[in-house]
Amino acid sequence: MSKRFLSSVPSLLILLAVLAVFGRVLGNEFVDWDDPQLIWQNPNFNPPTIAGLAHHWNPTDPANVSMYMPVINTTWWLLAHVADPQWRAGMFHAASLLAHLLSALLVMRILWQLVGNRTAALAGALLFALHPLQTEAVAWATGLKDTLSGMLALLAIWQYVLLLKAKDWPLQRGHGLVSLLAFALALLAKPSVVVVPLMLLVVHAGFSRRYWWLAMVLLVPWFVLGAAGALLAKLMQPAIYVDAGALWVRPWIALDSLSFYLSKLFAPVHLTFDYGRSPAAVLNDPTHPLWWTWIFPAGIAVALIGSGNRAWRIGGLLFVLGVLPMLGLTAFVFQYYSTVADRYVYLAMLGPALVLAAALARWPGKPLQIPTAIVLLTLAVLSYQQAGVWADSQTLAAHGLAMNPNSFAALTIRGATYPRQYLQAVTDGDPAAVQRILAMAESDARRYLTLNALNPIGYEQLVWTLEKQKRYPEAADVIRRQMAVQLRMPKPMQRDPQILQQRLEQQLNAAALQAAG
């Protein structure tokens, strides 16, 4: 066999593995969890126009308040030219799948440069590619912000590693420029990759035999760019309605989050998109061992340090740095639901991949290779099953509530499906289905309000349900309840009082007409 063919076999294996495990996401629908407002109901993509694209590159545009990610929006804008985003989700899922495949290939190349063993690098890349924690980012259309930003960040890391290996200045300069450009694009895809310069510093200090302290000088442009990206993200996405806890308790929240990620790394079961581990939920739960969960990550840190294996220590640091922005040391928007989420470990999985590759490079025999193959196969099966959870909104919501019965995020997703189900039942002329759908919608809305009475979504769903049942006086009472708690709601969630008053008058007028016969 030719040397070129043998060198392409690992890449082919990664391609086949990724397609076998995650290929099913190509048949997934959009889900009612950010997909509507960001993609298929985004007016800038329906139809895609130059003016619409300009909105997403304008930092002051209200459309970018939740997150400034013009590279992701540009990708979706381009996809909207070949796939109507209102109806065809497959093309958007294909983009996430492709970005994940490229990320896995980049991980393999990084590991090969760092550990010098192609088989070990392949195993590490497969761990990165097939671990169930990666499923959320790959199977969710909106998860492109994680897979694409991760791919660009890994490209920056790979090019920097090649810079360290290069012998002459032109090559070093070329790799350095590509690395810096990739990092800039990654920041414009998702700001949490701001940690890349720190990851580069760790890699440089750990693996380069040159004067590693020169990394502080070499990486100045990366740190400057990262600081600018972090500042822009802070200005664009203030977590103004998140209670992240007092400053003194945030390190405990961060260690608790790190312990959670490590537990899912070793036992990736019962995964979901909303774990309900917000700072308030953790602090107010007397059964939660917040003050003791630090023991798990501390124990792993001691084991890695005591191992004497440099690559393992670096892998551990890369994992921590990868999730550092989202551990809870600083407030961020999603903490309204949960501090932890599977997609936050996407880039951080480079660390465990390095640990596995270094272990296989150190002990290359079958005693370690066989159990590694069994573990990777098990992870592949779990990821395949988890990818099916994201098939559609109803499946996702049902799974979310099974994993976390108090997930008002899951109730939000299921609630968004009821108007479509209702319309279909009316069109089909099926009164029994209409009544069943309205009963379920009302039950979910009331349950939502018991879990979160300071979010207008529950009120609006309940009003819609009661209105469809022509229970106008009850709908008016719900609007009055919403108006009574309006000022206690976080400001971004407050509704215009005039609109609420108009809705109240509509329900009262409908009730009066109903009473008059």
C-alpha cells in the first residue's frame, strides 16, 4: 500500500465514525429552542438580503443583543440561499455536522504533532468526536455556534503548534498569521473562545523546548484580540437578569460546575439541554453538596500532577481552560436556566483527547488499546441515541422533562408546539384532538407558572389556551396576574403595559359579548 493511502486511513475512519453516529441529525427538524428566532423565523434570512446580513455585522443592532456572532449568522445567511430556512432544516444540520467533522480532523492533527503517534492521535480524535457531551452542539441547528467556533479555535491551535515546529521564519510567520486570523473568526462566531490564548500558552510552555517564556511575547496579539473580544461580549451580552450569586460564593459554583462536567465526562448518561443548575437553584437546595463537590476535581488534579506525565497535566489544564468562561465565575445569560450545559465543553474536549492520546503513546500495546476501543464504541452508541433526542421539539421537550421535571425551558419548547398542533387539528376537523391539545397546553402553562411566575411565557400560553376555549373571564384574570407581577419581572422580559391593557380589554369585551348571548 502507498504511504499516502496509509496516511489517509485515520481521516477516513474519523469520517465514517462521525457519519455513522451523527448522520441521523440530517433528518432532524428545527426545534423551538432558539432555532425559530435565530434561523427559520429570522427576517434577515427570509429572504436573505445584503441589508439583512448587514444587520448581523452591526454591533449596535438590537438583533445582536443576545449574542454578537456575525460569522455564524453569515453562514446561516449563505445557507438560506440554497435551503429555505422556514422548511428545510437538513442543510443547517449538515453545516454543524461538517464543522464537527473538521474539528475532529484538526484534533487528530494537533495530537499527532504533540504526542508523535498516529494511532494514539486517532484514538484521541475519536474520543473528541464521539463523546456524548458533544451531541448537543452537533444535533442542534443553533449549535453551529459551538461547532464552528470550536473548529476555528482548533485551527488556531493547530497552526500555532505548527509555528512552534517550523524551522524558518517565513513558515513561522505564515502559521502565526493563519492562527491569529482563525482566532479572530472564532471570536466572531462565539465569544467564549476567548480562552484560546491561554490554551496556546499552556501548549507552548508544556511542549516547546524553546524558551517557553517567549510565548508571553509571541502571544501578545492573541491576548490583545482576546481582550477586545471579551470586552465586546460583555458590552453586547450583559447578564442583567441573572443572579450569579455573591462574589465569594462564585468559586464554589465554578468548582461545582467543574465537578459536574467531570462526572459527565466519565459517565455520560442522563444528558439533557437544561439541568436546572442555576446558581439560585444550587444555593437554595439543602440536599446539594455544594461545599463538597470540589473534592472530585481536586482529586483528579492531584492524580494528574502526581502522575509525572507532562501531557496529562497539560490535557487537564486544557479541559479546565476550555470551560473556564462558563463555570460561573462571571455571570452569563444562560445561567437563568443553568450554569452548566453540554455544549460548553465542546472545545474543552481537546484536553481529555490529549490525555487519552498520551496514554496510548506511552503504552501502545493491546492491553490498553482493546479497552479503549470498547469505550469508544460504547460512547458512539450513547451519542447515536442522544442525537435522536433532538429529532423534533416534542421529542426534545419530553426528554428534557424526563431528565429534569422542573425544567421550565422544556415546557417552553413544548408550549411553542401547541399552536401548530391546534391549527392542524382544526384543519383536520378533529374536535377530540383539539380538546386534548388545549387540555395539555393549559396543564403545561399552569405548571410553568408554578415553576417560574416571573416569566411572561407561562402567562401568554395560558391566556392563549383559555381564549381558544372561550373562557374569557379566566383569561382576563391571568392577564391581571401578569400585570400585578410585571414590575418584579426582569426588565428584558417585561411586556409593554399598554399592550397588556389592550389584551385585557379584548378578553373583557369577548366575555361581555359571550354573556350577552
